[in-house]
Amino acid sequence: MNSQNKSNTLHKLLRDEKGITALETAIILIAFVVVAAVFAFTILSAGSFSTEQSKEAVYSGLEQVQGTMELRGSVIAYEDPLTTTTEVKDIVFTVGNVAGGEPIDLSTDGPVVIEYRDANTRLDDVSYTLSWAYRTDSDDLLEERETAVISVTVSSADLVTNTNFVIEVKPPSGAPLYIERTTPAFLDPIMDLH
């Protein structure tokens, strides 16, 4: 009997260990679930923050694009007939608003800045005149389906033959319009700069 009592006691102890092992396993499993839930919440929170930042970047990019103009047609250079040297006096080009773009104030006292650059000269705020090839109203806002003719005076830049130059039209919002051309080897009174 003694051996049977020992066997029963041993059997009870083993059963009790199984219960403790199951309880320990359950506690560990619950701990893993809690830790996983905390990590999941952290990742979701970071993902939401990242999504908000991406959305702001997209809207900012759309705002920049909506205020942009584009070149329509040729860039024409006019020789200065009043100088004894051969140099360009005016550069004329036509611009339009991109499809779906916001109106741009092109009035000569407005927020648009035109800059001229070549290898030797930089003019920060070049004077220009404005005329309209086509407009739908009487204001100086460049709106959808309108085209404006801008004449930039570059006589103070001493723009002569074989000179690479850039004219940059900077609206108050949106991407600037870059016009890069090179004057020909011989200047005519009127030149189409390709």
C-alpha cells in the first residue's frame, strides 16, 4: 500500500504541475497578446500620422501646380534700332494658364517678378509690358483659356549675338516659368528664338 500511496501522491503532484504549467502558459500568452496590442496601436498611430503628413504634402503640391503658367508659342527677340552696336532690346513671348490652374495677377505692378540671367548679367526685377492675345474679361488676371503677351525689356543687359540667356517668370504661387534661349550669330530686327 505504501508504494501505491506514493504512486497516488506522485500522480497528484504531476497533475498539479500540469495545472501550473497550463496557468503559466496562459499568463505568458496573455502577456504576448497585450504586448502585441501595444505594438499594433503604436504602429497604427504612426501610420495615421504618416498618412496625414502625406496628405498635406499632396495638397501643397496641388496648390503649387494650380498657380502655374506655361509658354504658348514662340519667343521673339527685337533688335534695338537706336544703338550703334547690335543688341537685343525686347524679348516677347505668350503665356497661358495651365488647365485647371488658379488665376495669376499679371498687372505690371502686381506680384509677378521677371528675372533675366546670362553668363555676365543678372537683372532681378525686369520691367515688362502686358498685352492680351485673348481674354475673357477686362482684368489683368491670367485665367483659364486666356493668353497674355509679355514684352520684357532687356536693353540694360547688353544682350548680343551668341548669348545663352534665361528669363524666369515667377508667379506669387506655383512653379516659375523658365524660358532658356540663345541669340543667333547675326541679329535681325525681328528674330524667332528656337
